[in-house]
Amino acid sequence: MVRASITLVETSSQGHIALVFDANFHITDSTGKIVASTSDDVDASVAKIGGANKDRIITVAFSQDGSLFATCNNEKTVTIYNTADWTAVRSLIIAKRATAITFDPSGAYLLIADKFGEVHRTPTALSADEVASKPELLLGHVSIVCDVKMSYGSPSYVLTCDRDEKLRVSKYPNAYNIQSFGLGHTEFVTTIATAQFAPNNAVTGSGDGTLRLWDISSGQLVQTVDLQELLEPYYTDGRVRMGVSNFEDRNAATQRYGVLRVRSIEGQRMFVAAVERFPVVVVLSFGEGPALANVRVVDVARPVADVAVLGDRIVAAYAPPSGETDSDELAVVLEPTNGDLTTDVTLSAALNALSTQQIETAAPVPSIYVWGNKMYMDPPKDDED
């Protein structure tokens, strides 16, 4: 038996850290102490979160003010929680399997992107006499929507990216009015980051091994950062040094630099990215121009599965080791120290001491190059998938 690894990590403006492992999640405070959990294997003093459907959680999000937290699992159940007491304030079944969720700036609506190329929104709460209706269709793509984010400032935009290599910027809430398209990526676009310090810009990551900075009003490509130039030294004989992990890739190539996630570090005016298979995080400063500058590659102990930002600190969840190897470390936390990034030993130790659940073997992690392949079709479980 081995300890289940963290598959998703999300943080809130109130200092909460959400750590997802399969169908369960822990909520910790900024010190790594569990304050709420769906797991039965926690101390009796920890708030028990109910209302969760026991299937693998595939996407999560906090509202901007941190008062709400939402999850969506593999069986298309969306659950929204009040973070004051961790009660479920709303639960609904969606028609298509979700790929990403985000709250609108007010927290009144949850936006849900799905594998059929659509983005819907649904109210986060219903009045006592209000009848639940189907989520409202906001916009559509012709391929899988990989991520959805809201812009900061005014006017408000909803940003989406897809498997067909593009970024779309739509006015919100009238998303049928398209503001711009960002064209330039040569592979599927996996992730979008927006920032309060750069309200007219966005950074995207892709399977083409680049990070790109965009002007969202015009759709103009401002800058491209090629990760191959930074990460190629980590390859030896077609394998990433220290990057042995449990990835399942039916079309493995010798060198790939697929971006899993990009986040903004508000207090430092920076962005941080995680790259599939690589035991690193990539940190970029946002400067005048605008431009991405001072690009740094920070080594960590294992390949990173997801990354989030807690204040000025970076929380990186480790991908599971292969097979029956136990996860001695779940995550690492990096903090700024004299212009450098060093390990926050105290918070890292607290997170690594957490109990998740015991499983027989670590399941293979589907590579983004599996579903990102345009020839790949995910076999549906039923007619509505």
C-alpha cells in the first residue's frame, strides 16, 4: 500500500490551501493544519465536509474573495461550499464532463468549461423559492475547452483556451460578443493566467513548449518564452533527469515541454509555471513593456503535478512516483528570500506530514499529450458524455 499523491492544489485569498487526492480533499490553513476535509481519516476536531460525491475530482476553484469553493468530479457533479463552515450550499449534475471551472468576479456565478467546447454559468446560490434551472450557455468552441479564467478590472472579460491552439477573449456576461482571439500557439493551449497587476494582459501555456504573453483587448501576441531553451539540459538520452514519474503517454516523444499550469504571484508581480515531467518550476517577472523578464528555473525534488500561489509563496504538488513506490513527499513550498526562492521548510514539512489515503499502487497519470492529440477521442461512458 502507498500514500495517494496530491493531484490538484488550489489556494484562496483567505489563506486556505485545498489539496485534492482522488475523490477527496483536505482544506488547510496557511500553516498546513487541516481545518476541514471530506476524508474519514482525519482527527475528530477537523470539520467534516459532506455533500461530496465519491468520484475522482477533476477541477476545483475558490471565489476571488475566498468565501466559496467549488469542485467538479468525473461523474459531472458540481458542488459549491461556503468556506465559513464548509457546508454545501449548492450541488448540481451537469450534462457534459467539465475540464475547468472558475467564479465570476462577483462570486454570484460559477463558470464551467467542458470537453464538448462549451462554457456555461450557473448561480452559486438559489433563494428559497427559486427553482434550479439548467446552466446558462455563455459561449462555444469547436473543440475541447482546456481552461477558463476571468480578467481583472473593467470591462470584464472571460478568457478561454482550447485544443485548437487558440485563446479567445469574450465580453462578460454577453460572451457572444468576442473581443479578440489570440493566435500563435502551435499545439493545444492548456492553461491561462490573469493578474491584478496586469489587467490587460494574460499568460498562456501550451503543449508547444511555450509561454506566451498577450494583450487581451487586441489579441496581440506580445512575447513568446521558449521553454526548450531553458529545459533541454534536463534531458539525457530521451528522458528527463530526475523526472521518472508515473505518466501515461501513448505517443511518447523524446523531448516535450508541455505546460500544465500558469499562476500569477500578485505581491511579486510574477508568474509561475509547472511543466509536465520536469522537477522544476519556471518563474517569470512581469515588467515594463509589458514583458516577461528574469526567467528562472527553480529545481525541486520531483516532477510537479500542479502549482498554486499562497501570498508570495509557491505551493507545488508532486506527481506520484511509479507503481508501488510510496510518496515520501506530497509537495514543496517555495518562498522569496533575498531575491531568491528557497524552501519554506516549516510549511513543506506540515503538508508532507498529512495523511491522504492508502492505495495499492499509484495509477498512471494521463499525459496532456494524450487528450491534446487531435486524433484522440475519449470513449464516452454513456450517451450524454
